[in-house]
Amino acid sequence: MPHAPRLPPHLVRRDLAAVPPYVPGRPLSDLQRELGDVPITKLASNEGPYPPFPAALEAITAAGHDQNLYPDPGAWALRDALAARHGVDPGRIVVGNGMDSLIKLLCMALLEPGDELLMGWPSFVSYRQGATIQGAVFSPVPLRADGAYDLPALAAAVGPRTKIVAVVSPNNPTGGAVGPDELEAFLDSLPGHVLPVLDEAYAEYLPEGGHDGMALLRDGRGLVVMRTFSKAYGLAGLRVGWMAGPEGLPEAMSPVRNVFDVNAVAQAAAVASLADAPAHMPARMEEARAERERMAEGLRALGLDPLPSSANFVFVEVGPERAAAIDRGLTARGVIVRPTGGFGAPGGLRITAGTPAQTDRLLAAMAEVLEDLA
Ligand SMILES: *Cc1c(COP(=O)(O)O)cnc(C)c1O
């Protein structure tokens, strides 16, 4: 075989070297070979532990037949269903190949070199990537001690070049959420030249009385709210995210979008999921919250100090060396969690709450690992 030619380095944009990389976990098949018979419990990516809702599974199977055809580029059925569910105009909704893709596209549509994106930190890295790719300035603002965004500090950091102020609540990787009243006060306090973006990837897990970006939009506020089917709906593999915001948002995004961003199977599954949610979501969320609290209590009983969480995971700060050691010990026992260095929290571990059996396995493995390290 001839030597494969190499991409000449001078062809690659030099400023992309500054984009923080996404570090993917090891392929599970790899790890399974190494562990032999030890079953793997993956609590590393905040996925829901259950399959898609029954109607979504049916829609996925039924949609297979028509996959010779391109999907609806306007995703009308899905946008109409979202609009009906949340009481917002479908003309103000944009769907995308996961929220992750929408975050990057929003940055592409809005940010010019030298503009600024402000957000709390440690937090979700896609915003940082999106800003850096655009040559924009990424300005991190420290979180509160409880792991939620410090909204007054964020508002105080707004400058003349700030365009996007992102609020991730509940925050990933820490799990903390801001309250609805402080969020409204924060939105009121922002100057007119910035666009607030509320990342509600974990909206469904919020407690009763938590913030609701859709209600803020219905009240006529000028913000962007982002949500996903990846977590509570159990559709992470199909990649469907969406955003709703001010008039003109879809038009602003249109030049940077890929026309067929959301595939037809994903569109059908998302529509069916919305129809099935009233019957299935409440019990699913109740269990998710209960398992999260049981996991947090169990970790506390083992001497760890998880932050309060309003999502489907908990965060524990243990220091970089201990985080690496615990991660290794858990992995050797088939339990995969997420060290949070890539999120700006090098001393932390983020652990997804799953089924009751998964919680039991995590706590048993953690007890052994901590015993070994003692
Ligand atoms: C998971 C997650 C997303 C993105 O999810 P997608 O799978 O890309 O839709 C966005 N924001 C936060 C905070 C998340 O945790």
C-alpha cells in the first residue's frame, strides 16, 4: 500500500488549535473485552436509563420503510407538536441535530471575531467551542458554591462587546439550578444589546416550581430557550434538540443550518415521544429524582460530599488525583463515570443517576474503591 498522503498543516485554520477538544470516552466494546464477564454500568453521559417511550419505538420502526426519501427540511410536524405543547409560535422554533449542534450554529449566526460570549464556569463546553471557533471571546464567570450559576456576577460581567449570555440551568457538570425569581430579575437587568440563552437540557428533572423557559417566552421575554430529546425522553442516539426564541431567530439561523439537519426517523420519534409523554414522563421523572437523591445519600454515607442537584446526575469534588484514582477503580469494576476536567472542573466526578439496580451497583463499587484507597 502506498503511504497515505497527509493533510498539509498550513491548510488548517490555525486559530482552531485554541478550540477545547471534546474528549470521548473509551468505546464500551473495548472495555468489555478487557473486563471479560464483568457487566458494564455506564453512568457517564447523563443519558436516560430507559428506552424511548413505546409510541416512539413504534414510530422508529414504522419510519424505516420510507428512508429512501429525504426528511421534511422544515420539520413541520415536530415544530407544530412542540408549539402546541408549549404555547409558542412554531415560526419561532428551530430544530437541530441535537442541542449541541444548535449551540454551535447559534454562535456561527451571531458571533463575529472580537464579540464576547459570557457564561458560568465550570459548565457545558459546546458554548466555549462555538465561541472560540468564531474567533469570539469566551469569558467564564465562576459558579456559586452550590454549583448553580451566579446570576448577579454574570450580569455584572456584561460588557459592550457581549452578545450572548448563556445560563445553563440545571448546570452540567454540577447539577445546580437557579431559581425562577432570580432568573426573571436577571433577565430584567440585562442591557438590550445582549441575547440571553437559557440551556434547559434538564428541564424535565427540575422540581415543581422550578424555572420554565417556555413560560418566559409566553410572557413575551426576549430570550432563547434550548431543550433536547436526549435526556428525559431517552432519544440521545437519534439526535434531536430544539430552540425557541425571539421573532427572527429562525431567519438568522437559516444561512448556517444544514437543510436536512434532523433525520426523518428522529423527527418521527420526537413527535411520537411528545404524544406519549403525558402518560409516561411523570413516573419516569419521579424515579429519576428519587434515584438521584438515593445515590447522593449513599455517596454521603461513604464520606463524599455531592453538590445539590436538580438534574439526573450528581457532582462530587474530590481533587484531581483522587478523581483519577476513583475513576480507575470504578472502571475496573465495570462502572463508568465522568471525570470533569473537560468541563473546567479538574477535581470532580459527575455520576449519572440511572435505574435502582444501577444505583446499587455504583454505590457498591464506590464503597470498594474508597476502601481500597483508604
Ligand atoms: C446533554 C446536554 C446538551 C446537549 O444535548 P444534545 O444531545 O446535543 O441535544 C446541551 N446542554 C447541556 C447542559 C447538556 O447537558
